[in-house]
Amino acid sequence: MQFFIEYYPQIKRLPIPDINVSDHYFPERQVRLSAAKKIVDAGLTECALHYIIETFGDVLSGEVIERAKSLLEEIENKKGETK
């Protein structure tokens, strides 16, 4: 959940090999990136962010949840602009 939120801006715009990920995620970097990229490419980002906020809002840090809310708001605002 935190990985998706942290790297979403890069995942949305860059191909997987160009995404700069912290060494902390090295062993599972490719698995996490592939899963996150599938969510973004399938157009499920909004759904994923809602799910993270609603389901994990009480266990993830306030900072992570606020970042998820901010990303969700950005996406919703962009959708409103295109209508």
C-alpha cells in the first residue's frame, strides 16, 4: 500500500525500468512495480486509493493516508476538468 502511494507519480508516467526505487525495496522491487503498473494501466488507481484509505486508514501512518487522499483529490480534479 505504501509502495503504491509513494511511487505512483513515477509509475503513472515512466516505464518500469526508469522508475527510481529505494534500495529498501530491492528484493521485491520488480514484483511491486509490476503489480502497481497493472493497477495504473487498468485505470484502477482511484479504486485502489479509496480501498487503501478506507481499509488501512487506521493502520498506516497519517502521512501515508494524507498522501493517498491528496493523490485521489488530484485524480478527481483532473477528471472534473476533462468533463
